[in-house]
Amino acid sequence: MPVINGFLKGVARFLFWASYPILRALYPMKIHWEDKKETEKALEKSCVVFSNHLGYVEGLFMTRLLHKYRVWTFVGKDWYDKKAINWLFRNLPYISIDRKSGMDTEWLDTTNEVMEKGASIYILPEGHTSPAGQMDTFKPGFLVLAKQTGATPVPIFISRKIKPFRLTHLVIGKPLDFDLHEKGRPSQVLKKYCEESRSYVEGLGEKLSRGEV
């Protein structure tokens, strides 16, 4: 069994990286940094990376685009558990999450284990896709995770839904300096910083449109 598991892990990683040049060719992207030096320094440690949510492949690309910072993301349990591809997810930077069950905490335990080893997590705070220019309210889960782990939030703006043969711009923002432990009702503190996080992502989009990044 260890030999088989090792073989499957090797195949999974080969497919993960071998497919990347093909994906970049099919889905062209241009990466902009608000402050590359400062953000890369933050990403050397564990961060909570988040962005607006326009399509269903953002996680697929983010784990590759930010691979040297060991960025993980989530996959719905209904996909993660499919027999044909479960071996692939188990050997790659993906964490299973049951989106239909409010009682599922296994994802949080796995996430904490991953982040304790210095990895970062990519989260989509809207919880669902929204049309470009119509970003929905951010849910506080990404900040709860940042608060529990001490990880720094790092925002990203995605210009439009990632589609084949169409250029998409990604703006990676500076790490956000939030005091998530400040005095006050925790729910209100999180709500305040959720709104600030959303505004910051919108601001990255405005900087892109003005050619400032």
C-alpha cells in the first residue's frame, strides 16, 4: 500500500505541474503586484489569501500561481469524495469541505494543521460567484481563520471570469494590517474588517483601471 500511495502521489504531482503550462496558454493571465516585495515577505509565512469570486476555477489557478508560497485551497466534499479523482485531491494542496453541513469542522482541523506547517490558505469570502463589478458581502470565515492562526490577510482582485483565450488581470495586494483582537464585540469587529477587506479588493480593481499597478 505505501508503494501504491507513493506512486499515486507522484502521478498526481506530475499531472498538477505538467498541466500548468497548458492552462496558462489556454487561460492567459497578467499578474500585477501592489507591492511585490512586501507581499512576498508576508507570503513566506502563513497567510489567508482571499479574492472576489467570479468563476469556478480560481482555486485551481491560485494554487499554481502562488505555488512557491505553498498555497492550499478548498474543494467541496461532493467533488473531493468522487472515487475517480479522490486520489488526485488527496495528494495535492486541496482540503475537503462540506458546504451543505454546518456541523462539519474537519476542514478547520485540516486547515490548522496545514497552516501550522507554514502553508497559506486561499479563500473566497463571498461564498458564491458574483458578476464582475457586483461583489457581494464578505462572510467572516476567512478572518476567523486569520484570527485563530495569526495569519496575515492578503487580498487579490480578479478582473473578470477566467475563460479560455481571454486575458484576465490579477492584482495581488499588500498584506492587510488588521487588529482582529481589538476590543469590542467579536461579531462587530469581524463585520468591520470584512467591509474593509471588500473595499480593499474593490480598490485594487480601481487601481488597475487607472493603470496604477
